[in-house]
Amino acid sequence: MSIVRICAVGDVHGKRYFSVFQASLRTLVGFKPDVFIFAGDMVDEGRVDDLEYIVNEVRSKCPGVPIIAVFGNEEYHELEGTFIKQYPEIIWLNDSVSLIAVRGTRVGFVGTRGALEKLTFWQRRHKPELEVVYRRRPHLIKNLVNEVRRHADIIVLVTHYAPTMITVRGEPEKIYPYMGSRDMERVVIKEVKPDIVIHAHAHNARITEAVIDSVKIYNVSLPAKKGITTIEVTPRKSILSFLGQTAKS
């Protein structure tokens, strides 16, 4: 089984950080990813068309590499179908899984927006039903990880919201409940242990990598990392090792 190379980024926010994304992509000399991951908030305010030039940049620098994406809070719920229809070449994961073979290694990707501990003001007014969704989602993701474990040599969980508060540190503590969910850490990371977890959303985090019960967590938010995160992972069934770096702009 082979080492799997991953590029991951979130929070490009369309044109806002596109120049940083471009510059970082140019530094990926000698690192050819097997998979490119978009961890949500790749556009701002549901601007579906703005994803096109981000995808084109990836296609130009990493031709033929699969792109896996989850939705963030800026890819609005009501536009999910539009994103999927307009970018069918992307593997969209929305509380779902995908299995990809990389040189004999089966990589199971579990993707989700994730969960929050508290609804934002806008969510309370416009989507109060999300309170139930966020409460149930960690258990749903736990079941998905268990399901894909039967088929995969490596399990990668991708979520937009933070699944732990360790890789949120640097943000004001009072907003932690709006950044992610400690239930994801308790129910998913500690109980079913995916091999690696990738998330975004915490722009101001000063700690962007952590290990919880042998699970490596990466905050790949572009404003926090100042570049695209590169990850190398060896299947747990042989010798599991991680090398996480950032391609700086």
C-alpha cells in the first residue's frame, strides 16, 4: 500500500483570499497530490460562479487530480443543488462517503458541514431546525466512519466546522460554540478514530494541527495557515505516519 498525498484548503472565500490561494498553489513544486480537498467556504455569500476560477487553478496546476469538497456556511443550503450541478467534476460530500483507490490504497472520505454547539443569530431566525441537525450529526458521522472502515485502508474525515476546539485556539473563547462542536471530538474522533481529520472555518486559529487519541487534526483554513496544507499519510494497516506541511504564499 502506498503513501497518499493530499492538498487541502478551506476559507478561500472567492476573491477575498484568491491571490493568496494562487500564490500558494504555485509553491507546490515537487508535491503532486493524489487528492485535492476543499473544506468549505470556498466562495462568499453563495456566489456559485466564483468557484470556477478556483477549480480552474487547481485543474491547471494539478491536472487529473480528484477534487473532494464539503459545503461551508457560505455555500448556502438552498444552493447545494446548484453547486453540484454546475461543478459535476467535484466529488461533493454532504453527510456522505466516497471511496477512492490510490495506487492500491483504498481511501475512504467522509464529508460533512459539521456541527455547531450554538446556532448563530441568523440561523436562530431563519433555520432553527439546524439545532436538531447539529445535535444528531456527530452520531450520523460516527456511523458513516464505521461503515467505510470495512472497505478502506485510510479514513479521512472532512468537515467545515471544527470538530475540536484545540485547533480553534486563537479565536475569542466566547465564539467557540459558533466555530464547531466538542461532540464531534467526543463521539467521532475519540470513539471511532478516523485516521486524519481536516476542517476549516477558524480563520484566526494559532494552533492549526493537533493529535487527539492518535488522530491527527488539521485546520486548513487559508487565512489561518497562510497557504495550502499538504499531508502525506501511510495506511494504518502498515505503519501509520503523518507529515503535514503548508505551502506558503
